[in-house]
Amino acid sequence: MRVIVVGAGVIGLSCAVRLAEGGYDVAVFARDLPLETTSAVAAAIWYPYLSAPEDRVAAWSRTAYEEFAKLAELEPSVRMRHGREFLEERTPDPRWADVLPDLARVPSPPAGFVDGWSFTAPVIEMPVYLQALVKRLEQAGGTLTRSALSALPTSADLVVNCTGLGARLTAADPTVTPVRGQVMTVEQCGLSEWLIADRPPHDLTYVIPRENDVVVGGTSQPGDWTMAVDPETTDQILARAAELVPQLRKAKILRQRVGLRPARPTIRCELVRTRTGEPVIHCYGHGGSGVTLSWGCADEVFDLVQSV
């Protein structure tokens, strides 16, 4: 069976890899190549964020956690790192906590926070990881082609639509909307543990160390399509982060970027048929959880393809 996957972010590539390694003839078509996608901007710590419904998100995230834990032993761009999250309100354990082997409450959160937990999670260096996915796809016989499609193609036995925000066009779905995220990478300053500090509704601070740099964020701005970096926002992000991680005060900024998370009231992952009967699998609307849910959704897409 020939399958066309539309979209080359982490969801599209993960689905394509699963299908190609499962024996399908897979071609990926995308307007943006992997390093041009929102996925390439992601700090990419495993952490369900801005995604629903809760039960499916919990199941997908568990599958992905287990897959990344295996990949951490094989793939240099995936590392298991310990870290802490601080919260402004006392919060019950999240639905996805049962996959974490070492979840523990933070005994004394910093000033301004009343709760928090620590755990080990996968951290993925996206520019390297996306290229590793492309390599896996090609080794399994799949292809990746840049193509600006105004509609889903009809030249395959089945189409998988993983276009993120592009689903506003490819699926005529206006419920997919952007949530703007601005991040920076700074030079590595001796950090090995990640940190997340959540101050709703718009202050989301995170510090995610990688091998040679540290991703510092961020923003969560619904409905904002602005792709330009805002210098004032950069200063605010760095000030918030340095309050919690003082080593960042002197860290040199290497790069600043903006990504638009593809938010939707609920993630769409389902098989439908066009008016003329062709099967289409939609898999989009992952908000800030594309990496976190990638392998769980890829497995579900694989099962849906087998059911056609």
C-alpha cells in the first residue's frame, strides 16, 4: 500500500517512520522541511502541554515516554534528564504521572510557588533528532519531498494529514489556532537538570539543558501569528529564568526563535473517508505536546492504516 504523509514536523516524521518500518511504501510531502518546522524550535522536553482530551493524551504520552527511554540508549539526541517543576497552586498528580519511575514532591519550592514535583523525563535535541528521523525514514525506503500543497493529494492508497497549523487549509479546520512561543538558546553554563515554572495564564518559564546549549523560554500567546522575535520579551524571559537559575545571568545568547504551536480544543487523530470514498487519517492539533505524544500517535496511526 502506498501512503502519503503530509507534513514533516515531529508528528509527520514519526508516523512516516512507523509506517515505513512496518512495511508500507511511504512518501512524505511537506511545504516546510523538518528544520523549518515548529518542531525544530521546540525545547522538546517530554511534558504534556496545551493538549486534550486528557485520557488520550495520557495514553499517547506514556507510549512516547517508553519509546524515548529506549531511544536514549541508542540516539545521541535523546537524553533522560532529571528536573523540577514549580507550581503556584497545590496540584494533584497529573494523569500521566504513572509512567514516571521517580515522581516526587518538591519539599520546599522557591518564593512565589507553593507546590512542585521532580522527575526524570526525556529531553530531545530537535534539530539533530529530526534529521535522525529522516535518516530512519530513508533507510526504511521512504522519501521526503518539499511540496507546497493547497489540498491533500489523491495519488496514493491512503493519505495521513499531519500538517499542524496547516490543517486550517488541508482539513478546512478553523479550530486549529496558533499559540506563539518565543525561545532562546544560550551557551551551556554547567546545567544538567531542567526546570519548569508555571505562572498562568501567560508566564511559562523553562530552562532545558542540552549537550552544548540551554533552551530558555518562553511564552504562551494564543491567537498570535507574529513570527518576529520581540527583544522586550527576550529580556523578560531571561529575567524570569535567571531568578530561578542564577547561572543564566551571564550566559551568552546564541539564538532566538519563534514557533507557533498548533492548538486545537482536542487533538484530531482519526480515520475518515472523503466524499468519493478515499481514506484519510487526520493527526494534528497537538498544541505544545507534539514531541511528547509523537510515538503514541504514530502507533495509533499505524493501527488505523492497518484497519483500512
